[in-house]
Amino acid sequence: ARWIAFMLILMIQPAWWHHEIQPTDEFMIVGQVEQEVTFKISDIGKFDIKPIKDIQITNHAGERKGAITGLKGILIKDILAQATIKVDNPKQLSECFLTFVASDGYKIVYSWNEIFNTATGDHTFLLTEMDGKPVEEMSQRIVMISSSDYRTGSRNLKGLYKIIVERIE
């Protein structure tokens, strides 16, 4: 009987299992920073916007789940450069990691070196345009993606809410 009840629950799938990503119009950079930084959509014009090649979205198993086209964006490292990370010496930057948090609680993690010291940092964007729509018209804004990942869906974050800078002690 428990098995049947469990299967019914899985088949019915309560509404809270299927939720919409809450769009965001700003996010904060917090944690191990000298001063918290708020990035607003209206700040986009302060940054260099780059064209981004179309991206095939794949899941963790490499299965194609779709594509996103008509892309432009700002490098995440350009936005992160607005925050000064609290370290006693530059070597400690190698101990820092960044947790990107979406409005629905989804999280992805990058190391400081990954963003600022590898080619990944040259391919990790905050989207300013998708499918020819500006960010203000995107239903899943603020979107962040790494266009060089082999499996792009895992680090495709919608509704960016905050970036937490932390250091491994």
C-alpha cells in the first residue's frame, strides 16, 4: 500500500514540484567582499556587451535539451571586478570560490581561478539578450551561462539573485 501511495504521489506531482523561475532585475555580490555590490539591469550600459555564439543546451548526461540563440552578454568576471574580495595577500584568492544563487534556490559554484585565471572566465556570461529580446523582456532574467561547458545545462542559471564570495580556510 505504501508503494502504491508513493507511485500516486509521483504521478500526480504536486504543484510545488513544478515552479516558475522568479525573474530578477538585480542581484547582490556579498560575503568576503570589502563592500556589498548591487548589480541592476539598468547597469548593463556600463559594461562591454559581447556577442555570444548559439548554445546547445545539454543535461548532465550530455543529452540535447534545446538551444538558445540570438545571444549577447557581459562577462561575469567584468561584473565581479566591481567587488573587492577581502584577502590579506593575492595568494589567498586561490582559496576563494563563488556561489551563484538563483531566485528558486538553485546554486552553482566556480572557483576564483576558474573565472579569473582560465578560459572559462572568457565564456561565462550574464545574458543581456536572448532570442533577440533584451534582458528586460526575458521571462527568466537574470540569466547566467558558461558557453564553453561540455554540458551546458548544469551551469545555466536563471533568475540570478546573489553571488556569495567565500574562502576556504
